[in-house]
Amino acid sequence: MTERVESLPGSDGRPVRLTHRDVDSPRCHVVVAHGFKGFREWGFFPGLCEELSTHGHSSSRLDFSHNGVEETDFDRLDLFLLDTWTRHQEDLAAVVGSLSSEVPLVLLGHSRGGADVLLHAAQESRVRAVITLAAVADPQRVPADTEQQLRELGYYPIPNARTGQVMPVSRAQLDDANNHNVLRACAGISPRPLLVIHGTADETVPMDDAEAIAKAHGGCEPVWVEGAGHTFGMAHPPSEVTDHFRKVIHHITRFLDGLGGEV
């Protein structure tokens, strides 16, 4: 197996950076999308892709074009401010369009990235299955003080506890969320297979979101990781693979193994 890095033109021509992990004669190819305040090298993503390769699956983990990471950890908050849900769809279209149509394609996303891949799969027939980890079901959900903060600051501030930065979210991003309906997308994915994984102690995205996603799809039930939080106990940089995330890997690989002729 080999690992290689590539950049593709994404939204507004900004680069979508990819780390491909290639295997010989892959059973499927998994595109891995990070969440809000995430990036392709964050925490569990590299290890997850390595584990996928041991099961015969190639993968591509991506940095969305406006995720705010260029040379170092969140060194371009000016780009982060310009990010939108629509940009993510444009970036995913660039990635999917660059991949071989001969290998079955699976999309996997964490948190907001889970919503992103659900939205994209509904519009892209090449996607044969979708996996979500702690996915967001409602892009329109915003804090109660959003409008006040937008008026006072010109953006909505989101603290990043890990880096100590304040991540600016623009009105354009909040408004653009109204153009995307995750639950409608879930219905559009059916009857293609969907795996919904969620921790029962998720402090960021409620368990109700997983239930709503599965119900809207109509062909699956949420897989609960008992006691797991939003990142399944994994941090950045990772110091160890937690028992909770080992369970996530188990569910993912079992799901992919079980697709069989469906992919």
C-alpha cells in the first residue's frame, strides 16, 4: 500500500488537499470528510484510513478548500470565514469527479462532514454507500445569540478550545445552510446502504440527530457507541486508540465487508 498527497481545484479555485492511501485491487474507495474545526490530518482520520487499507479498501481524506488550514494549524481564518455548505458540495464534486469509476465509492464524514457527505450522496449516483460518525442532521440549527453577535462583530465567534483561537462564522455561511436539507438528502440516498454511528455521550451533537437521519433514510438503525463523546475519545494529536474508537472501526469495517454485491 502507498500514501500520496494531491491538490485539486475546488470552490473558487482554492485547493482541496487530499491524502490518498492506495491498495492493490481495492474492494472500494472511501472518501473521508472532516467536520467543523477539522482537517484531514486531525486525530483519528489517518489511523482510520490505515485501518481501512488493512481491510482492502483504498481511501482519500480531504481538507475542504476553505477549512482555514494552509501551511499550519488554522493559519488562514480569513478563508474559514468564507466557508459555506455549498463550497463543501463543490469540493466533494471535484474529489468524486477525480476518482476512478471502476472502484465502488463510499463517502464517510464526521460531524458536519457527515452532513456534507449525506447531502452529496443524494445528488451523486456514483456513491454506493454512506457512513456517518456523529453527524449533524440540521444545518439550520444556530445558537440563540447568533443575530446579536453577527450585528456586533460581523461574524459569529466559535471558540477552539484546542488552539485557543476564535473561529469566525459568517452570515453567508449561516444563510447558506438554509439551502441544504440533510433529512431530505437521507431519503434521497435510500435504498443505498447507510451506516449511522453516534456516541451516547456526545456533548456536541444530540443523539436525536442520529435517530432523525436513520428514520429519514428508512433502511437503517443508528449504531450506538455506549458512553462515547463526539470524537469517540480521540484527540489531536492522538496519543492512543480508545476503546470507543476501536468499536467505531469495527462497525465501519463490518459494514463495508457486508456490502458485498451491493457495491
